[in-house]
Amino acid sequence: MTTPPPPAVVLMLAAVAPHLGGPNTADEQRQVSDSIRASRYRDGLKLQPAQAVRGEDILGLVLDHAPTVIHFSGHATVDGLRVLTSDGGDAPMVTAGLGELLTSVGKAVRLAVLNACDSSAIAEELAQCVGCAIGYQGRVRDGLAQDFARDFYRCIGTGLAVGPAHRAAAAVAKQYGATDAELPRLHARADVDPETTYLLHPAHMPPLPGPGRLPNATAFLARRAAAKPFTVLLTGITDSEDGLRSRLSSAITDVEIQWIQIDHRSNDI
């Protein structure tokens, strides 16, 4: 029996000092977790939360969980993402250093999502290290950022690539009044196409049709001996009439089958 591949891991790093104020990272994690569980290919995506993150924690978290996505929730400035310190405050991480860490040990990381104000420039720099990154140009309302994250991961868990997932989540935010200036920006390295960057392993999604195997609709009439006639409509991808007959004969005996193939380009049924 073939062992299924591990799911893509979203490592969600929350770094908010309670006395400094900031987004409700616990609620954000809950929303994203619920969204992943509700997605079509939920087994292909796993949330790994980490609260009260300090700079020295990130190396161990990346080594332990081999994430596909680094998601940061907290504060940022032009100096970098802010993580907690031992004295209860916070301090910025040097973006170049974080990028080198991910390049060295985060080989599986393909996307960074920065749910923090003023993080677009940081995302642009990190994209050169991991391939794709999402960040906000200015200040962002906590509710908007959390809603975007929820909808974005729902799209990823449904099998969308990074580019379409980003556009879909942004479109939902615009439906509720968000302006273009408020929406997060998607950055990509020159050799990476977000339109074809899928984060889920193909084994967790239905296979795409191969060359020469176009989707079609196949209808057949089956009638048991001395039984009332009945009609079944099958839709999907089939190789041949012989292949369908073979599969049916193993499940239904004493039947007559009429093969009708409907061209997939036709609107006529």
C-alpha cells in the first residue's frame, strides 16, 4: 500500500506582546484552521501554529516542521518583522537574515504570507528567497487581514494556485468595501509564476487529464434480465468503451449496455 505524501504545512508565527496591543492572533489561527478543515482537499494542508514567537525560535520551528508556507502575524516596520524579546517587548528582525535562514534550512518554503502593516517591501525581499510572498503596503485593519487569510487558505485548500487564490481572497475583501490600497500585494521571483505555483502535493488532488484524454460525458443504458429497466448517466474521464464495459461487468451482471459518447465541446445532450 502506497503511503500518502505529507500535507503542505502552514507554519503560522504569531508575535504580539499583549501590553503593546495588536491583532488577535489566536482568533486568526482559529479562522484559518476552520477554513482549512472546510476546504475540499483538507488532507493536503496542515496548520502548525506557534504563539509568542521570538527570533531564536524560528530556526527550530522551520527545522521541526519543514513548512511550505511561512505565515507571520504581528507587527512590522521598515526595519523588518517584529518578534518578541526576553524582556517582554519586541524588536525587528533583519529581513536579509531571515531570508538567508529560509534559504539555508527552509528548502520546502515556497510562500511567505505577512499579515502585518507595512510588510510589502519585506515580502518583496523575501520573495527572492522563497519564490512568492504576500504583504501589505501600509496600515491594515486587523479584521481585513484575518478575513483575507481565511479566504486565501480556503482557496489553497481547494487546489488553487497562489496567484488565483490571492486574487479570489482580495475580491472577497473588495466586496466588503476594501480599497485596492488596503489589499495585500503578491510578489514573485522572476523565475516563479504564481499562476502555476500549487502548494498541495498532486497526490492530494484529483489528477488532471493527460494528453488525448479529454473530459467527456458517457451515457449508458443498463437492463438486468427480468428486471425493470433503469438508466444511469456517468460523467468524467473514460479511456474507451471496452474499459467502461470491463468496469461495469465486475459490478453488474446480466446487463445490456448501450454506449453513447457525447463530444465534450458540444452543448447538445
